[in-house]
Amino acid sequence: MNFGENLKKFREANQLTQAQISKLLGMTRQAYAKYEQGKREPNFSTLKQIVNILNCSYDDLLK
């Protein structure tokens, strides 16, 4: 699995929609969707927020 697939898996496991998580991250749903599609990668600050929201580790997302 790649980062985008892992991100989607953990988001769905936390029963969050793209709209909900993007609101928590302070970005548009379209911008967040690019992370899951593999078209864009978050900066470290955003990655830290994602890990906290999804209650997972960096390793879980990045492996």
C-alpha cells in the first residue's frame, strides 16, 4: 500500500468523510482528496495533524 491508500484506510476506519477530515485540517475537500489520490503529499505540520486526527502512527501511514 502507498501513502494515499493508507490514508484512506485509516480515515474510513475512523468513520470520517473527506469533507470532515479536510475541515479539521483547515483545507478544502479537493485539496485533501489529492493526498488520497497520490497527487500531492502533506507537509510535516499537516502530516502531524493527520496522525493525531486518525490516531495512528507515522509508520502506519508511510509504510
